[in-house]
Amino acid sequence: IGLQFRGTLTPDDVFPEANKSFEIFMTASPGVYLTPNTIITVTIMNDDPPLPVVNISFAQTQITVREGEGIVQFRLLKSDDASVPGGRGIVRVMLTTADGSAFGAPFGMGDYQPLDVEVAFDVEDTEQIVTTTITDNDRLEGVESFTATIVALSGTFPVAVVMNATATVDIVDDDIVVVGFDPALYTVGEGRQTLSVAVQLLFGETDVDFSVIVTSSDMDAIGGEDFEAVD
């Protein structure tokens, strides 16, 4: 005799995916002998077209900003999804920052304001600009850097593919310190063997090491005869 077994598959979806397989087993009650063909494999063939893809990228992956400018802007570009079949829809990505030598903290407590924001592109948008603040302090710091990264959000339609996903920001310090002799006039007796001259930080603060060069120049006194020249 012939028997038929009818199973039900889940409803058809619209998302492209790899072909998937499952197995059906047959067992029997006592006294029924089975042939070796008791397992069948069923393959579900994907028949959905590829999802439309939209590219999101940083316009610049290396950004330099002076500390005194107070802000830095990230320009994000989106490909023209009008040319992508079925690709017209809102696209969302996340933009986050990460410390390098620059330290991110809110309310001006760090070198920059950190970001962890969602950026949405409407159908007609081809770019978005995200802005964060740079802290302008009075300390000599040198060049400090941090990075920003774009991450695509899952479940968006069309699908966002991120290109040039990371941008590096260099913050160029524009603070100064003032260094000088203090005092600027010394009087010393000829019989004195040594002279100590004080080089002072007269203005400003610093988080980095720096150096100055001290040299001497002859006037009435001649280096090598009246004093040991400094060079």
C-alpha cells in the first residue's frame, strides 16, 4: 500500500538567505520491518531576490582641527539609492567615538564630547553631518587624537553597507606658554666661580615636556677669557 505524509512549511518571507535543509525520520511499531531508506533530506530553496544595498561612508577618514575652533564635523555620505532597485527607504547607522590620546568626557571635562548617536538617512538624503565639541583649554598639550566609527544597524531596509568605517581626528593644540629668564639682570663679582641663571615658566600650563636652548653672546666680556661660553 502507499501512504502519504504532508507537512507544512513556515510562511514565505522576503529576505534572501542561504538554502536550508532538514531531515524527516521514519520509525515503526513492533513487527514492522523498515528498509534502509528511513531518512529523507528536504532542502528549502531560497527564491527571494537580493536585498537592495546602500553604501554609507565617511567623506574624510583623516580630520585635523585646531583646538580653538571648538567643534569637529563628521560628514557621512550615502550612495544614491534611487539607482538601486527597491532601494528607496530610510537607512540608519550608529556613529560612536573612541579615545586615543585625546580623552572624551561630557560637559567640557575632557578633550572632546564623546558620541554614541543614531544617524538616519531619509530617502532623498545623500549626506548627513554630525557635530561634536572640542574643549578649548589653556594647557599646552601637543597633538591629541580620537576615532569615530560607523556601524550599520541590523534589520534596516534597504541594507546599509559601511565603507571607510573609521575616521581619525587630530586635535592640534593652539595654546602657548611663555618662558624667560627671571630675573633678567644679574650682577656677579669677578672672584665668584659660578653663576646660576633661572629659566622660569612665566605664563601658561603644560601637560607635555618641552625644552629651550640657552646660549651666550659676547659683549665687553669675552667668552673663553672672562667667562665660559654657553652653547
